[in-house]
Amino acid sequence: MKLALFIASLLITTTASAFDQLYLDRLLETRNCHHCSLNDADLSGKELNGADMSESNLKNINLSNASLVGVWFTRSKMQDANLENANLSNTLMNDAILNGANMKGANLTNAKLNFSDLTNANLEGANVTDTVFRGVVFCNTTMPDGTVDNSGCPVKKVEEKD
């Protein structure tokens, strides 16, 4: 009985890990982590320039102060990602889900965020020189100047009264 409980606890702790170490190792060694799951990984301060992290699950990932020049995040799920003070210049973030992302002070020079979702994201103090925001969803999004943009919020239907 004790052995069964021990094995069960090992399985639970193994599957409870938010990211797979195999994916993390592959990213750090090859800069290629297409379709990876790195939810909750701490990569703060890392140099990952030119990496392919497209179509990956990156929820709650910590990339603060990281160098991410030219990284591909296309179609990645980056809800609540911490990108504070990261160098995201020349990144490709088309169709990325960045709901609740902290991008304060990030360098987004020449980045492309076409059709990405920035609902509840914070871009305060970010450098957005030549950044492409075509078709981006802005809803409760804090812009670089500290203002809040709600231009992309869904329109609530007003119910008709009899």
C-alpha cells in the first residue's frame, strides 16, 4: 500500500509540472521550440535571439529582461506572460494571444503584432517605434503613454424593452 501511494505521488508531481523540461532544454540548445509547452517557465534574462517559439503554449512564462530579438511567437498563447523590459525588437507576434501580458518597458521596435489579442495587456513605457499593430484587439489595454485603449472591446448588445 505504501509503495502504491509513493508511486501515485511521483506521478502526480511529475504531471503537475507546468512545462516539459525536454522543451526547455531543446529551446536553450537549438533555439527551436515550435509547438512547445513552456507554461510557467522562468526564462528571465535569457538570450534567445532568433528562436522559433511559434504556435507554443507560453502562458505565465517569465521572459522579463530577456533578449528576444527576431524571435517568432506567431500564433503562440502567451496569456499573462511577463515580458517586462524584454528586447522584442524585430519579433514576429502575429496572431498571438497576449491577454494580460506585462510588456512594460519592452522594446518592440519593428515588431509585428498583426491580428494579436492584447486584451488587458500593459504596454506602459514600451518602445513601439515602427511596430505594426494591424488588426490588433485592444481592450482594457494600457498603451505606452499610460492611456487605456478600449477600441477593440466586444460591443455589448442592448436588450430591447417591450
